[in-house]
Amino acid sequence: MADEIVIKSGNQIAVGDKFWEIRDAGTRVEYVDILTEARNNNGVVYLSLGAGVLDANNEGFVNISARLRMHLGSAQFLHKMLGDLISEALKPIDKSQAN
């Protein structure tokens, strides 16, 4: 899969029976590799993600990249979507279809 923005400003996304405009304020892309918080409280899921930094002989540290709070329903959708993406990525390549 190429690194490209699939949904960008000006497009719309379905929310229930309505379509909402998507607005991209130019938030930078953050690559994360460490989960720093994962809990739930009263139907809200709390996730915090960080990027580990190891530079030469210095002590390693984690920069917090994102703090996410979402309704349990959104977390369930994210869980399914990530599961589908991971399953697809781990499928063996069908070499019989190669040129």
C-alpha cells in the first residue's frame, strides 16, 4: 500500500444518515511504536501512543505522539478495522499470479 492520503479536505464521510465535510487542518503524521496508555472508564477508551527515540549513546526516551479518547463504539470499529488491515498485510503473497 502506498503512502497516500485517502480522505482529504473537501471530501465527505457518512455519519449515520448524514454526510459531514472532512476538514484537514494539516496535522503532521506521527509514526508510533510504543503504547503508553490503554484503559477504559465509563464507556470511554483512553489510548496514548508514543515514539521511542534512541540517539547514539544517550538514554532512550518516549515522545508522546497522540492521546486518543473515544467512545466504546468507535473503539470497537477501530479494533475491527485494525484487525482487517493486519490480516490483509499478513496474507501470504500468491506467487501464482506473478507475471
